[in-house]
Amino acid sequence: MGDMREAMRDVKRALGEMRKQVPSEGKAFSEFMDAVLKEGRLDVKTKELIALGMALTARCKYCIGIHTEKALAAGATPEELWEVAMVAVMMGGGPALTYIAELQKALQEFAPKVA
């Protein structure tokens, strides 16, 4: 299993435990995430690209993985993800720049033909 998939699996496991321990909060969080990321005035691809940029500036490895995977599934290209990464670096500076390594790992796992 790849590094990014393993990180995503670990967080998903922890989120499952959260839903077990605090079910109403866990359910509310999941419903909120689903509501925000569904098609609306912005399409899903755009929302996932925004989420990826935010994940890079927040330096969240799991978030980078999940939003890379979801952006690709929504039709984004690796080139678009790299452009988002550059906007994130512009806004987040050097710390965000170091997390493009996580984007590269995610692309290698989720878009291996082009990464």
C-alpha cells in the first residue's frame, strides 16, 4: 500500500472511531462535509481544487491525499493540480512549498500514468 493511501486509511479509521465515540457530532461533521462538497454554484471539480489548495497551505497530508484523489475523480488533470499547488505556495509560502512533495506522492498513487 502506498504512503498516501496508508495515511488516508489511518485517518479514516480514526474518523470511524470518532463517529462511534461521539455519534451525533460525527454524523453532523460528515453531513456538513457532504453538503459543502456537493455540486452547487461551483462544480465538484472546482470545490476539490479549492480544498486541495487549502490542504497544501494547512499542511495536512491526509487532506492533500483525499482532495487529490477526489479532484482527479471529478475530472481535474495533474497539470491543474500543480497549478493549484502554485497558488497555494503563493499564499502559504515556504511551508506550503514543502508539502508539494505530498501532492507528488498522491499523484503517483492516484494518477500513476501521468505523474
